Amino acid sequence: MAFDVARVRGLIPVLGDGWIHLDAVSGMQIPEHVVSAITAALRVPRALPGEGFAASVYVAGVEAAARQSVADLVGGDPRGVVLGPGPAVLLRRLAESVGETWMLGDEIVVSRLDDTANVAPWVRTAHSRGAAVRWAEIEIESGELPTWQFDELVGDRTRLVTVTAASAHVGTQPDIAAIAERARAYGALLVVDLAVAAACGPVGIDGLGADVVVLDAAAWGGPQLGALVFRDPALLDRLPSCSLDPLARGSHRLELGPHPYPLLAGLVASIDHLAGLDDFATGTRRERLITSMDALEAHHSALLAELLGDLRRIGVSVLGAPEYRVPMLSLTHPVKAPDVADHLAHRGICTVADPAEDGVLAHLGTAEIGGAVRIGLAHYTSRAEIGALVAALSELG
């Protein structure tokens, strides 16, 4: 069956606001089912888990359901799911915990392709412990992250390798399995940022070979929450704890204070939404997620091919040309990025103007040509919206 984008759009009332939302790079729009779940949870009496009365039992159930839904999304174990306010906060906690064992002479490997949130905490911790930071570079023209370089970067002193599964700036999808093989050969911990990839197609922690994956619920239309998933839950008890509770075990060792339980209810609803993107998906939630995200990936591939062809036709430059990519693009134009974004906004199209002073785009030298306009396709993006974007850009000449 073809992906029914009209049905999906009907599940997201905000899309009736008259705007074309092509700014998925900053988070997708929230389905009504997610809003309803959060609202319903707000009507339940406040309580902490662990007691015998109804409200406490309900809250404990919501937390357990949130861990299970995140585990289903990546094919992991709910005992290895750490919940928190967002990926940046969770990555900082993870870096502080993992880095306590590093010492002078140790090394970590980070990537120029990654967002600052998955680089800065590791670099900061490495510097504080006297560990060296080695960089995996991207190819300027293609935007690829060549895997051959990890043969040189990863060695006996490597304690950690961290890399994104998909770039929010240029869309590149590196060969994570190949990187994982090299990291595993030297016993280095592999942390993979799935914030973008999990919103665009099926993902599996075992297939990636990652030790820890990082998720951002806002990236797929969920609440402002993040999660870490450990492939081996036992690893959590071997890491130094960040918890205020000296008796904390498992995932609670990297969690601080009570969770915002209404948002956890919204997290569950958002993953159920992803599982239902294909109306004909059946089976367990994990099985429905794979079917639905496969259908979404095919939908995105068709839209992206059409969009890239149209952009070339009208002379708009797209940064990078990786072989495998998610539908997240950065465009450059003779007109400066803020002016392009303003022009599109006047045509009712939401995009993001990036000055390119940091991260991937800065490394590509994009700031020198006036920045880039970032475009992100979502599961509710239609062909008509792509056509409107191309028409509006063609007006600029």
C-alpha cells in the first residue's frame, strides 16, 4: 500500500493552521493523540511511584510503559532505558559518568558530522580527564563520513567512539555497523545518536552494534523528552551513578528526581503514533513500528528524489550528496539565508535559517556564503508542499 499521507495529516490538527511546516529539523508537529494523552495524565492526582494507592500505581505504570515503548522503538530491553529531559542533558550525564574512568593517555573519537550536543559533553569530559580527542572528518563535497578513517582513529587507547546515525544538517547516514566493528575490536564504548534517524525510518540497536543509543522524542512529534538505551542493561550498574539516591540501581543511576509523568504518557502515545503510520501494520508494537517506518522511509525517498531534482532544475545548491541520506537538507543560495527564509515565510512556508557558525555547516564553510536554509521533511509532508517550496524558491531567481 502507498503511504497515506492525507490520513496521517488528519491526525495532526495543527497542520490546519495554513502554514507549510518544512522545519522538521527543529522538531515535528505533535499529533492530537499525544496532546490528549498528556492532558489525560494531568487530570490524574499527583503522586510518586512506589506506594499502594491508585495514583501511585498509575504513575508507576506510566513510567514502565514509557520504558517499554522506547525499547520497542529500537528493539532494546526496557531495563536498559534511561529517561530524561532531553538528549543534551542525558549525554552530559553519560559523559560525566563514563569519563570518570578515563585518564591521561586515553583517547576518544568524535565526528565532525555530529551535532554539538553529541560532541561538546565528550570533549569537555576528555579535556578534564587528560584524554585526547580524535576527530573523524567528513568529505566536504559529498558530506560523507568515510569509515576507512576509523581504522586509523580507533586503537588500543580508545575508550569511546561516538557518532550520529543521521545528520540533521546534511542528511548523511554513515555506515554505523562498520564503525561498530572497529570499536568492538578494541573494546571501545560506541554511543550512537539516533535523534534524527529514529524519526525517519526503522532502527535496531542490535543491527547497529551500538552499546548506547540516544533518542529525542521531539524529533518525531513527541514531547520534550530524551532517552538513552543500553544494549546491555547490566552496563548501567557498572557505571558511576549520577543519581541523588545512593541505592539507585539500573537506569535510575543516570536519572535525577521524579519524571514529568504527563510527558511520559505523551511519549508512549507518540511512539504508538509512529507504529500506526501504516494503517495496515499488524502484530506487536515493534512489528508495527518496523512496518510503518519502512513505509515512511519509502515515502520520504520518493519525496526527496523529487525535491532534489527540482532544486537542481532551478539552480538551488544542496550541501552534500551522500549515497544514503535522510530527508534533512541544507540549501545555499546567492541570497543570504535569513532573507531566503523570510521570503519563504511570506509564502507561508516554515524553514530554518542557520548562520552556520558552529558544527557541520561551519566546517563546510557555509558561514562565508551567508549561511544555509535548513529543510526537514516529516511524516506529514506532502508532494504539494514540496511543489510550493520549489515554486517559492524559483521566485528568487
